[in-house]
Amino acid sequence: MPDIDTGLLDRGGLRLAVTAECATITLNRPDVLNAQKPSMWEALQQIGERLDPDVRIVVVRGSGRSFSAGLDTRMFGPEGIEGETGFVEITSTPAPGGDAIIDRFQQGFVWLTDPSRVTIAAVHGHAIGAGFQLALACDLRIATEDARFTMAETSLGLVPDLTGTLPLVRAVGYSRAVDICLTGRRVAAEEALRIGLVNSVVPTDGLDQAIDDLVAALRKPAPGALRETLALLASAAGNPTLEEQRAAERAAQLRRLNELVALLSD
């Protein structure tokens, strides 16, 4: 187990289990449908910073009836959540303090996009707002038949600010992203699969097996090959020129060849 503050995990409502090359992060606030708060994002950030480099697969899932119902609504109130940063504090902090606070929130999501490991969102029930964005931060999304995705921020007078807009546009395209974000409508699992928002849809009672099968498949490639390929695909998603991508492929392949030859020489 990595050196992670267990008190922070408890306060943030997270569980962490690490087995060999795979870490499973479970949002564990089932009584509020895994609603998110700043200490949860802080705990997520610490996990990302302190996971052993040998962990190359991360699964993010939710306990209880849903993946995550989004923000803990107490953050909107004048009293906020005891011990947590609320919206009133963000707006009352002199510039550029508010920007720095939101940046700190985002760090809990950013590391999930690091190509050093593959990240998987196992989504069941509702993935609303921050929950939707947490799923979007992952490389792969497996959803159950009852899964529903909703970007509810605009209906609350807010914008999606937890790193979700870029992966959403990349996954479904600009026009569909506009529709999903501005209408705040629910995207059912079947539609999510059709438009490329999720990789597969499984029966409600088949999520555990589907994740186990996917993790097993991802363990087959050599760690270096997995890491370099994921980095190349992330680079390609950034719309490089053909020459830039060709150069990136050559450099990655040379690193792999050098490592393999060195292993053979030992």
C-alpha cells in the first residue's frame, strides 16, 4: 500500500486497494450517492502522486447505487461543508486565489490522464456533473445498462470545470458535447455506447466480471510497450501533424528497442 494519509482517504470518502499492478479507487459515500467534495479531490490527487510506478492500471468505481451524483450540494450553501472549501470561500478569496483553488481541485482529475498508466471508469447508476467528469478523465469507460450520464453544471449556473470539456469533445465531437452540456439531459448507456462516450455496456450484474476481464487483457502487454503506446495515442488525440506523430512513433520505438536489447544483454 502506498504511503497515503488514511485519514484523508476517510475524510474524502475514498477506499484504495492495490493488487500487483492494479489499483482500485472506490468512491465510498453511498449514503449521498458518492457526492464529491474538495477533500475527495485532495485524496485523489494524493493517490496519483504516491502510487507505486509499478501500478500501471487504475480502476475508478463507486459504491452503492451510483458511480457519483456530482457535487455535494452543501458546497452551494453559505455555511458550506465543515472543514471543506466552499463556493463562498472561492469567491471571497482575492485574485488570483480563486483560480488557484479550482486548479487544486482539478489536480485530483488530471493525473488520471497521465499515459504512465491506463485508467478505467466502472460506471453504474448515475454519473452526474463531477461524476461525469471523473469518468471522462479516465482512458476507458465501462458502463452498466442502467448507467446515466448528465452534465448538470449549466442548469446550476456553473460550467464544467473539473477537466471534463476536452475529453468530452474528443469522445463525442463538438456538436454532441454542446447538446449534452447545454441541455443537461441524461445520456443513457445505449446512446453513450453509440456516440463513443463509453467503450462497452454490460449487464448491471456483470460489471465486476467485465472489469476483471479488461484488467487481465491490459496486463498482457509489456509495461513499457503499454506506456509508450498510450502516450502515442494521447499525442495523436492532440491533432499533431503527420510529421510530428511520425517522429513521436520513431522516438518511442527506439526507446523500446533499446530497452529490449538491454534486457537481452543482461
